Amino acid sequence: MLLALTLLTGVTYPLIVWALGQTLFHERANGSLVVVDGHLRGSRLVGQAFDDARWFWGRPSATSPACNGALSGGSNLGPTNPALAVVVRARVAMLLSARHPATSIPVDLVTASGSGLDPHISPAAARFQVDRVAAARGLDPGRVRALVEEHVEPPSLGFLGEARVNVLELNLLLEALR
């Protein structure tokens, strides 16, 4: 019985799942390595750390500012935990020092996602960064704003989740504008 279950659950089932993934979702199953600004950035499906003013910034990682999206894990800081307020205040100060307006900072730019690997930000977070990115690149803000609007992904199936923008995809498009 042990041998039969081992073959079924340890060999047959994983092979079937792998074959289905390769057939139906080939790019997502294998990931997609990309190069931005001469550096290998990883997969389009995993959040990447961008900290230069020329790039759109994704959600902060709860694990470490230096992990570049390579580690997973939430912060475990609840909304009433004073440590969370300290972290959020520091992130707000960082955004303000990058010459962002002091009003209406989107929450996803100062709070981490549950896994720390989310490759998306809200359209509001992308729009919030348009002026900084345009100024740093010497581009017309209207052109950068249009780029953001063209790449807002609707909720899955039209009703699951919220509209979102893939930060890496947006930064790849900026790289192509050079």
C-alpha cells in the first residue's frame, strides 16, 4: 500500500500537474527572466525591488529592504501594533523625500503584501509616481501617464480582485522608450 500511494501521490500526480502546466500555462509554469537596465531582474510574476527615481516602485517587502523580492513572508504586524506605524511612517518619509506630494499616498506604497512577492501595484500607486519617473527620465508626464493607463490590468474575469499594474512590465516599457 505504501509503494502504491508513493507512486500515485509522489510520482504520477506531480507528473500530471507538471504536464498540464507545461501544456496549458507554459510561460507561467516556467517563469520569464528579464533584463532591465543591464541587470537580470527575475520573473515577471514576482515583485522586484526598484529604488532608483527613474523606475516605478512596487510594494515594499515585509521581509527585508535588501531582499529584492527574493524572500517570501509577511510582517506579522497587526494594525494596532506600534511597530507597523513606525515602518509606515518611515516609508511615507522616504516617499516625501523623493519629492512626491504629501497628500493621498496610496496605501500599497507604504504597506507590504502578505507574501512580499506581489508584482502589482494599484493604478493609483502607479499614477502617484508618474511625475517623479517622468522628471527623472526627462520625459513628458503625459506620455508616462498614458503608458500607465494603457497597462492597467482589469480584475480577473472582470470581477475577481481589483485593477492592477505590473511594475516590472511598466519598467520594461520605460526601458524601451530610451
